[in-house]
Amino acid sequence: MSHFKHHVFFCCNQRPDGEQCCNSMGAAGLRDYAKKRVKALGLSGEGKARVNMAGCLDRCSEGPVMVIYPEAVWYTYVDQEDIDEIIEEHLVNDRVVERLKV
């Protein structure tokens, strides 16, 4: 059994010279928001969810992106409302958010 039910990785890579990357689209700030929100909802910890920062996940053109394991579901997002929807649907209700899936 996995240590976490869901392991969420946010690409927070920053590329030089204005090249397209997840972090230039607000990834680090939204990862911080997700981490706080998951903790506030009591969803973090062993057997629950873990939110982590990742380096480049090599899907820059689809960014910002996150991936949730063990399901290996990739999402894109633009704001806190998208993050809230992913938390509620995927982490709480075990349903994929099709409109944000990449």
C-alpha cells in the first residue's frame, strides 16, 4: 500500500529568458494555495494526500500542469477555483475533472 492515497506534484520549473514554463504562469503560488487548502480540509498526511513541488515535468506547452498519483492523471489549471475543483472532485470524491485533464 502507498504511504499516501494521492500524491500531487505541481511543476514549478522556472525557465530562463522568458521561455514558456509553469512557474511563469503562477504554478508556485497555486501550489502553495493547494497545500494550505488540503491541510485546512484535513486531507493531508499519511494515508491521505501529499502536495509537492516538482521540477520540470516536460509538458511546458500544456502548463501550468500538475499530476496526481497513483492514478497518473495530469491536469492544467489557471486559478484557485480550478485548484478547489481538483481538490474537491479528485482528492475528496475520487472523480477525475475531465475539463482540466491534459
